[in-house]
Amino acid sequence: MKTGTLILAKRYAKAFDRIAKNTDEAAHNLASFEESLKSLQGISAYLANPTINSKVKEKLIEKSVPDNIARAFLKVLIKEKRFNLANEILKELNVLLDERRGIKRAQVISAVKLNEDTKKQIQTALENYFKTKLTLGFAEDKSLISGLKIKVGDFYIEDSSRSRLSELENILTE
């Protein structure tokens, strides 16, 4: 997804999240929005189609979505021709809910599958560094050769052989 689209999805997610007065309400709103998207899954391509009249789409939302807040938000997305962002907004809402709960998400990418002890060591080190609870996702990328890539929110660390070789190449070609 393009950077501009991600930024836009984050803005809509933050606006929707601000409606909630507390964490429980935010969790309820998120669940309602997610459930609404699931119920609309069969017609999502229709709702995302910018050539179809917004009023017709809004009437479909009105009939299909029982929750007032989710319905109102979806109607805004339809009116602004942003329904195509709904799934990305949902991802961002999950991140925002975790932040409300004091949990940050992190993605750790390694060249090989990590064992449980190594995962625990990485988690402990990152939680100590960021001084917060983290939910870690682990993935493999064979192109790394060795090392790790870690992303926590907008913070990015790459300590891999590939990045080191690239630095060395830059130094040698200067």
C-alpha cells in the first residue's frame, strides 16, 4: 500500500478512535467496526466502487449495520470515497487499541526460524529498551543471510548481514 494511503488510513483510524472515552469503549467500537466489515464482505467491492452513487451505498449501510457508531463511520467513508481504506483502518484501530492498553506491537524478521528462548530474549531486550509491554510477531526472510530487522511502531532497526554488506559497498565505492 502506498505511503499516502497508509497516512490517510491512520488519520481516519485516529478520528474513529477519538470517539471512545475509554479503553472499553474503544474495544467495543473496534469490535463493532470489525463485525460490520465482516457482514459487508460480500458487497465490499461494490461499496468501494467510486462510480456507484454514494446515496445508494449509504442506504445499504443503513440497512446492514446495526451499530450506530460503526454505521456512521462507514457512511463517512462512503461519502468521502474512502471505503477502500476500511481494512487498513481496521489494522490501525487494533494498533491504537493496543496503545490505549499500554501495549506496542513489534515485528521481528530474521534469516532463520528463531527458537523460543531466542524469542524470549529478544522480547525482554526490546521491552527493556522501550520500557513498555510488546506484542511481537516473528517472520523469516531468507534474503537476510543473518541478523534481524525489527520494527516497533515507526522505529526501525536493521542489523543484518545484507545491511552491513551494503554499508561496506558504499564505503568501498566512495
